[in-house]
Amino acid sequence: MKKYFLLFILVSVTFSTYAGGLGEIPSLDTNQVINLNKRGFNMRLTSPEETVEDAKKALDIAQKLDYKDGIGEAYRIMGIGNYYLNNASKAIDNYLTANTYFIETKNLRGQARVFNNIGNLYRDNDYDQSLEFLNKSLVIANQIADKQLIASLNFNIGNVFFRKQSYQQALNYYNSSFPLFKALKDSVNIVQCLQNTGVIYYNLNQFDKAESLLLEASAAAKRRDYNEPVASIDLTLALLYIAKSNYEAAESTIREGLSYARLVKDEKLESDFRLTNYQLELKRKNYERALFYLVDIYKQDSTAHRQNNSTQLTLIREQAKQAAQQQQNQFLLQRQENDRIKFWGVVIVAGLLSVLVGLLISNVKRKTKTNAQLTDLNEEVLRQKDNLDRINHHLEEIIDERTKDLQEKNKKLSDYSSYLSHQIRGPIATLKGLMNLEKEGLIDHADCIMMMNKCVSEIDDKIIEMNDMMHDAEKVEF
């Protein structure tokens, strides 16, 4: 029995270990994927091309390991790189692909980050869609208590309200995110939060406060080689200097910002600087130069408009494709779950059958041992029987005599019992009659109790009498 039980436990542990081993990834290779994704993410503001390349390397390793969370994160980081390279169609495709893997592994943090990224992608195309994705992400972030993500989402929602020119709402969200970034020592988002707050004050015509915040953000970005933020900060500073008629500072800032924009290969920022040059020359009343920039801007805007429409169509198409893919993934996950249930069902049945076989074998052995013991006992009984036969021979006469005596006494007791039974049936019948009368309300309750008590007393007396006679059969007379 013990052997078969131990065998069952061993089989169960082996299957469990095998099933658990299928999900294990060598820690070294997993760490390579994680480190490449982190490095790519950290390079997004300095060199988004390197972000994409690191993500591709991480994706290659993760796919070889079938490390699904790593695959999803690699696609997400690749999408971030393409976002900073202004390649929205590739970015949305990367994000949606990443989300399919996070849904499959039930990775809520990964899903929330993707929704955040998609919200940022919609930020310049569709404010309502952007807020929908960002708020969806914020719900998950609060659910899993991810402070970094909560801070980023407050900041990104503030960016959407800024674009909607709801400056006070934007400031409220920035003020919520800034202390969180400081507590987390998130230098990138601290710079961006300072920058965006400065931009809002610029739009509110509070130039001195705006300039102070923008210069602080620029200095912090330069210390950490954040090229893209430096370029975008310079853009706002140039506009601020133009508004203050500080043309030399504006021209110098435009030159610096344009060099940073070209360094990060941000065509949109370069276009924005051309517009700023137009505004500068127009303010200087250098109309010929201003017209040159205006024509160039018109060409760029036409191209950008076509690209923007194409991007929106791509987003819609990719979302529809992603919805179909998610439905297919859900079906596959359900089928896998059913297969797992069947597998463990077979394992459990096999284990129970093993235990049953063990019990049957143990029962057979126990019966064999019991039969041997019974055989020994039978032999002993036979020996004792011979002795008893000799003794019984001498006792038969005594037994016959006493039997006759007992028969006579039993006859008397039987007759008395019949008599006593007849005597008891009368009070019992009376009791039943009284109970029926009580139920139908045909007799007074007190009278009923009194009469029932009398019947009970009679029954008790008869029982005592019978008990006495049973213990002294010689007194039986009737």
C-alpha cells in the first residue's frame, strides 16, 4: 500500500515539475532581453534609432526563448522608438502587437503601458481617443499601484489638455505628476514637466515665469544629453524671445534648437523651427526672407497633412486587425486551458487508478493472512469441541431437568405477559381517544390532562407489576 501511494506522489510531482519547467527561462538570457529593452528605452530622447535597434535585438533573443513578456516589451520599446522618429504607422503596429502578448500572459502593467503609449500617439490626432486610452491605462495603474506609471499618465493627460488649450486643467495634472517624478528621481520626466509647465505660462503671457522654467529644464536636459527635449525647449524659448522682441536671443536659440532637431532626426521639429524663423523675420519686417520661409512651410505642411491622414487611416485599420487578433488569441488561450484541464484530469485519474490497484493488492494480502489465522483457529476449536463433548455428555441430564422447569416457568410468564398486555392496552386506547378529543376540541383541556394522567398512572402500575413478576416468576398468579 505504502509503495503504491509513494509511486502516485512521485508521478504527480514529476508531472508538476515538468509542467512548471515549460515556463522557466534561463535567467541570463532573460536578463539580456530586459537589459536591452531598458537600454533602448533610455536612448529614446538621445537616439531613437538606437532604441529601435536595441528593441530588435531584445525581440530576437526573446523569440528564441519563447519569452512572451520579453517579446511584448520589445515590440513596445520598438514602438516608442518609431514614435520619436515620427513613424506613427509603425509605432501603432508595434504597440498593438505588444498588447497581444501582454493580454496572453495577463500582464496588466504591460497592457497599461501600451495604452499609455497609444494615448500619446493619438495626442496630436484625436484628443478624445487619446484621453480614452490614457484613462484606461490610469485605471490599471491605480489597480496595480504603479507610481511611475501613475505619474507619467497624469503628465500625459495634462499634455492632452494643453493641446486642447485647457491650460488650468493641464497645470493641475502637471502639478500632480511633478512631485511624484521628484520622489522617483525621474530626471527625464522632471525635465519634460518643467518644460511643459513653462510652455503653458508662455501661452498665458507670463513670460518671465515661463523663461525661468524653460531655462531650468534646458540646463537639466543638456547635463544629461537629452537632445530632443533641448530642441523642443529651444523652440518655445525662441517664440518667447520673439514675443519680447529680443531678436538676437531668438535667432541664437533657433540655430541651437535646429542643430539638436537635426541631431535626433526629428523632421517635425525642423519644420516647427522653419515656422519660427518665419515668425522672427516677419516680426523684424524682413518680408522677403519671411516669404521664403512661408513657401517652404506650405510645402512641408501639405506633405505633413497627407502623412497625418494616412496615419489616422493606418491607426483605424490596425485597431480593427488587432481586435480580430485578440479574439483569435482568446480562442487559443481557451483551447490551451481546456487542454491543460484534460491533461491534469488524465493525471488525476491515472493516480487514482494506481491507488485503487494498490488497495486491491493490499486487500488480497490481508485476506490471505486472515484465512491462515482462521484455519489455525478452526483447529483449536475442534480440539476444544472434543473436550466440550465429553463435558456436555455429563451435563445433558442436568440440562434436561432444568429445561423442563424453565419451560413451565416460561409458560406462566408468557401467560402473564399476555394478560398484562391486555391490561395495558385499555389505558393506551383511552389515551388515544383523549388525544383525538383534545385535537377536535370536544373535551376540556384540564379534564383531558387529569384523565390522561390517570391513564399514565395505570400503565405505570401495570409495568411495575410486570417488572416485579419478571424478577420473581414464582409469584405469577392471575
